[in-house]
Amino acid sequence: MPEGTAHSTAHSTGAEHGPSTGTTDGTATGTAGGRGGGRGGGRAAGSATGTATRTGPAPAGAPAPAGAPAPAADPLPTAALTIGQVPEPAPAAAPRRARLAGRRATVDAVLRNSPLQPLFRLAATRRLAVLAYHGVDDPRVFALQMERLARVARPVPLAAVEEAVRTGRPLPPRSVLVTFDDGDRTVLTEGLPVLTRLGIPAAAFVVTDLIGGDQPFWWAEAAFLAAHGGTARSLAACPPGEAVRRMKTLPDGERRAALAELRDSARARAPRQEQLTPADLLTLARNGVAVGNHTAGHPCLDRCEGGTVRDEIRRAHDALTDWLGGEAPTAFAYPNGNVDPRAEAELLRLGYRTGFLFDHRHDRLLPPHPLRISRLRVNSTTGRDRFDTILSGLHPAVHHLRGGS
């Protein structure tokens, strides 16, 4: 769940916010209470920091957004920022966290200035970069990221990716698709104004059971409850900071039972979190942000029974079709990035054209597996060096070389 230093209580903790439980830098793991459930689904649990810079003028053919202000050179901040959203550290832990952040910032700067970076940047022109965000916790940095993207890449809509898959014609060089998982409300309130101003299309994959309410994401709630004394039989001997990570490995029935036990035993109830409404989804769809399926309740599908897999996908599909005026969604993002063949079979039955992973990799300009398209983990606080090496593919290469998943 990727990102800054202090966040609202409603956004604290949770791994992808849902999806992945690994870090994106391969240097150290953080708490499972980050966004992503990667927000992993939502944001990826674990801490990682990074920074990104301009690499020069936009290549020939790259679109220049009308009216976009010309930012100063190297506008993105270089301060180290966590990719996993975590609670404020205890005073005793602050010095250690500061040292780790400084070390990661140094590594990021070394990577961006290494001789390998230009080679990876050149190779990236022939690959598809799908950026996987969750919420927009730092609107200023997110705006700088998108301005940079508009200068050096070719932002494309989800429809262009689906058209490439349908026709067998590759996307143009430097194609980048911006995506958001879970449906955090900041995508509408903070992200959409930036995307609209710059003319950058995007896609948002939403958890439909939460639409129109104030229930927090389950991983955020579980992390809060565990931190406030909540216990569960299946979490015995599990440190509070590892509760979400452990829950993602449980069979789905046990995960649900553990969440119920945490609610019964915790000293405090998790704060409410205002969610998107059906009207908000229409607003996104009508302003260049395609709305896709992220299941009804965001379970890890490979931990579910077959009937649950089908129900999670179909209930979300039917709800979105209704809310979007009869237009059925055609794109899906796997919660936590966990692929399951039963899910793929159901997506095919429902006519889905694309499915997205959370694996921190580039894909081809003509994705060979339309229901398993790779995405790059990033967040709205990623700084100059990290952002640049994520776009080039150098950071993902180092991450996987060091055993990251």
C-alpha cells in the first residue's frame, strides 16, 4: 500500500491495500499494514522508497499536454518515502527508520545514475509500462509524476490496450497505462483533476462491496484491530504488524473468521472510511478513467473455493454493469495480484478482454497473455530516482534479481 510519512487513519495499514506482500526494492520488508493488498492489491505491503527525475526532452512523437506548466528541472522530491503505508513509528524506532530511508535513497540515486540506466531506458521504449497505483496520498508529487510521464512517454487509455489485444497490432513505443487498484476515494478527489488537466487517461479497479458506504478496506481494518489488541486463533503468535500478511495466506473462510474475531476482541473499532459512490464511478468513466472489476470483496482468489471465486467476480461484474448504465466492464485486476485459473475461466465466460497482475514487471507492446498483463508497483510519493528507474525497468530488474516477488 505504498507512501509517505503520515496518512489519515482511514488509510493506514493494509497490505495491497490489498495485494502483494513483498517489497518493491528488495532491500528490506516493512509492516503488512501498508496499502494494498498492493493500498496487494492495494498497495504492496512492505516499505520501499524512491525518487525519479527528468531524463531529457520528450522523444519524437510523445504527446505534449496542452497548457501544462513547464516544471523546474528535477522537480520530484528526493527524500526517501515508504512504499508501504505504515503507522507513525515509535520514538525508539524512528532513528532506525531514518537510517533505512537514507540507505534506500542512496541506492535509488546510485541506480538512476548508473551506466545501466540509459540502456534500460532505451529497452523500455519497446515495452508496455502499466503503472499500478492505489490512492493519491501526495497530490503534489503525483502531479509532478504525471507531468513527467506526459513529457517522456505516451500515456494510452485502457481501450488502446484492449484494441491491441483484439487486432494483434502492438501499441506505439513508450506506451504507458496508468491504473489504480481498490477504488480509494482520492483517485476521484486528488487524481482525476491532475489527469484531466494533463489529458492522461487511466483505469480504476474497484472493490464493489464498499461502493456507496464507509466500510474501510478489510486489510486496513484488520491491521488497525490487530494494533489495538485484537486477536484470532489463526493469528496465534503472529505479531500485530504481520497480521495482514498472515491473513492473506489463509484459506478465505479462515481469513473471514479471523477478521470477525479481531472485531470482537480489539479495544477499539476501526475508523470509518468514505468510499466512492455509484455516481462517482460514472464521473470517473465520463472523464477518461475506465472503471474495472477488482472483485466484490477483495479476497485472494487462489485462497477461495470455486464457488466463491465465481461469485466474487460475477457480483462485482453485475454491480458495475448496473452502475455504469448497462456498459459491462471488460478489464479485471487480480486482488493482491494472485492469479487463479478458475478466475480466468470466469473472466472469459463474461467477455473480459484484459486482466492485470501486480508483479512489478513491464510487458510487451502486444501483451502475449491478455488476462495476465504485468504491472509496475508505484505510488504517489515515489520520488525522482525511484520513479525514473521504475519506468526504465532497472528497478524491477534489481528487485527481482534480489528475490523480490
